[in-house]
Amino acid sequence: MATRARERLLATADELFYTEGIRAVGVERLLEVSGVGRASFYRHFAGKEDLVLAVLRERHDQFREWIQAVVAAGGGDPLAIFDELGDRFSAAEFRGCAFINAMVEDADPGNPVHRLATEHKEWVAGYLTTLLRSAGHAGAEQLAEQFLLLIDGAHVAALRTRSAAPATQVRAIAERLLEGT
């Protein structure tokens, strides 16, 4: 059962890691902003890395729920994902993809944070493969990897351009990819 201190730590860490970066935010800052004491922190997490992993697991769960809801609302159409990306990119607090950001901050593929971020991307590719296969598209696995590349690229481009335009651009590319199957 989650305690309020654990929930405050997770919420604070999620916000600070996403807006300022994982490496830039130390335990002292997390304790100060969350109002949680050091003993309570270590009662819930063995250290900062465990907190980072917990934050990313929560983000994965939220993303999984979001993408499944978007696809369901779009009648199972994989392109529905691209339609909704623009809203994410337009949010004032948008700072790119938390999982890409985590991989960039720790590029060592053996690091648990990097591995978890990679597992998230693999889950997305698997989900897209299932969607595309269900929609009857040949080469669903290859298409899924291409869709994931478009999604990841759009996140980076939206961060660079500070606009939702990359969502529309990658949707058009995804449509062309589907026309070829």
C-alpha cells in the first residue's frame, strides 16, 4: 500500500525529473520540494535510482492507458495515435519523451534505468505490431518499428520546434506507409 510520503516523492520526482532532468535533481532537492524526510525516503526507496525506476514504471502505466484509450476511441485505427500526439506536444509542460530523455541521460544499455526505458519502447513496438496485424497490414512488425521511429522523432522535433506540427507531419508519413501495405 502506498503511503502519502511515497506518493509525494513519486509526484515530485516525476515533475522534477521531467522538467529539469534526472541527473540535475539530487535527493536533497527531492526531499526539500516534496517535504518528505530522509528516513522516510529511504524507507520507500533504496536510493535515487530506485525512485527513478518507480517514476518510469508509473509513466509507462500512464502511457499504456493513454495509448490504449486513444486507439479505442479511434475505433482501433493505429493512426489515431498520431492524431493525439499534437495535444501532448502543445502542452506547456511538454519536455519530450520521458523515456528518450532517460536513455539520453544514461546511455549505458546495462543501466537499469536505460533498460527500463528500452523495455517501454519495446512494449510500444509490440503494441503497435498487434494493432497493425489486427488491422490486416502486411509486415506489421516492420511497420510498427517505423511507427515507433516516427513517434520518437516527432517527440524530438516537437521539442525542437515548440509546436504540434510534427504530429501532423508524422501522421502523413504513417498514412503513406500504410498505403504501401
